[in-house]
Amino acid sequence: MSMFKRLNTFKIDASQLYFIFISITGSCFFILFHKVEFLTYTPAQWVWVYAMLAATLILNHFTFQLPPEGNLQSMDSSVYLACIFIYGAPFALSVIFLNLIAFIIYDRNIPWWKHFANFSVYSLMIIGSSYIYKIAGGQTGPIQNDQLHAYVAALIVYFVLNVLLIGFHYYLHYKSSLYETLKSFLKDTLLVYLSTLILSLVLSILIVQNGIFGLALFIAVSVMLSYSYKQLFKMYNEIQEKAIKDQRTGLFNHSYFENLLDTEIKKAKNSDEPLSLAMIDIDDFKKYNDQFGHLKGDMLLGFLGSFLKKECEPAEVVVARFGGEEFTILMLDMTRRKRMNS
């Protein structure tokens, strides 16, 4: 086995080991901090556990994506933070535990171990956030104006743990730069988490003042916000599609190809992975235009664009219109042998 293949295998194994490590760590901390507290809950407390569980399931259903990377986000974190502020970490852990059971039962399209890893990540975030909240002087119960610093500290830890735990997984899985991965997560999620803190404080006030009605009102507002984010991402995709696609061929345009090529060359140099490029040109295209007209020439370009797109998609390579009658095919991490087998 070559050194490159060994390194590649190690990275895949590292990603799997990271999942196992996070799952074990999260489970241990959950057991340590929760202490099977739900065995002592009163019926009234169980009502609120199920109410908070319903809120997280509804908000998870309305998960949205954020431009430009399309990272998935949901408003359920505001519920967990509100649980920490009002009831404490064990209560929030009870909700996330029941959330895990619900997802394993009803969402069987995703393997159970992925749900469990997600549960472990959330558990670590909740425990870390609650710990800092107490250190900063925060107390469970109604929202207090003089505890604003504790709320902000809890959010910061919750946010940082989310970025580090999820970002490091993406770094191992996609073999990208750790700095670039974390920077992307920070840029895409910072505004959402600031909104999450505000929403968690609003939810806490609504629950203390208005009970179940306040929770229902919060869910309605959060669903509307999630829908707005979805529409924003849809609008961004439509604009992005027009900006990077060539109208005649449906392929990526010259500007997109130049930016992608520059990025991939840097990645290939840093990771020592192969990068291949093919150039295609239509011979005597000008003569074809002169003889049959520009309309037929555009139809020929469209036909070739569709053909290249259809043939290149299974091989997972990037095809673009370079200009005029010239086309390019960018092949990432593809050796000569792989090209011959594609």
C-alpha cells in the first residue's frame, strides 16, 4: 500500500474514531450530570418535559439552510438554552434524551448511531453551557436583568462547542483545512446563534409569564422565522445559479471555473492530491456559424453542453464553458488510471 493510500485510510479511520470518541464522551457526561433525575419528576414537570420535547421536534422539522455553504440550522437550541435558564442542565438533558428516542423510532432513514452521535454533541454543549452559566453567577428560574452576562457566557460556550465539535468532524471527513472549516462555520452560524440567545430569553419570559400559551406563541414565531430563512436560501440559490451558469449550455461559466480552479490548485498543493484538467474545442465552429447561422451555432453549443454534463455527472467531475466554443473538464483527485476507468 502506498503512503498516500495509508494517509487517506488513516483520515477515514480518524473520522470514524472521532464519532466513537464523541459518542462515548457525551454519554459519560450525560450520565454524570443527569443522574437519572427524571425518576423524581412530578406530573407537572413531566408535562413541561413533553411540551419542550414537542417544541424541539417541531423546530427540527423546520430545519433551514444558510447561504452561502448551505449549512443546516434549526431553532431547537433556543429551547435547550431556555431549559438551562429556567430548569437547569438535567432538565435540558432529559429533553434531549427523549428527543434521541423519538428520532431513533421515527426517523429510520438515518442510522441510529448518527442520531446517538448528534445526541452526544448536544449533551456536551448543554453541559458546557450550563457549567459556565453557573460559574458566571446565573441562577435557574425567571429571567433576571442582572444576569445578562451569564446568559451571554452560556451562549458563547454553547456556540463555541458546536463549532468545534461539528467543525472538527467536517475537517476529518472532508480532508479540508481546519482553519477554513472553522471559519466557514463561524461566519455562517454566528448570526443564527445571536438570534438563538434572544429567542431563548424570549421563550424563558413567555414560559414564566404565560405558560403553555407562551411556548405555543414562541413555536409559531420560530416556525415563521425558519420559513423566512428557507425563502432567503432559495432566493440566494436562484441568484447564485444565474451568476455561475452559462445560459446557452447550462454549464458553469468562465468566471466560476477560474475561481474554482484557483481554489482547487491550492487544495491540491496543500494535500498533495492529483488534479487533472481537460480542454475541449469545437473545430471550425466559425465556419459552422457562417454556413448555418448563429441560431444553429447556439443549438450546437447547447447540445454539446448537455452531452458533456450528462457524461461527466457519473464521474463527479466539473465541466464548464471556458469561452466561445471551448469547454473545460476539471477532475479532482483523479489519476490517469481513474480517468481511463471513468
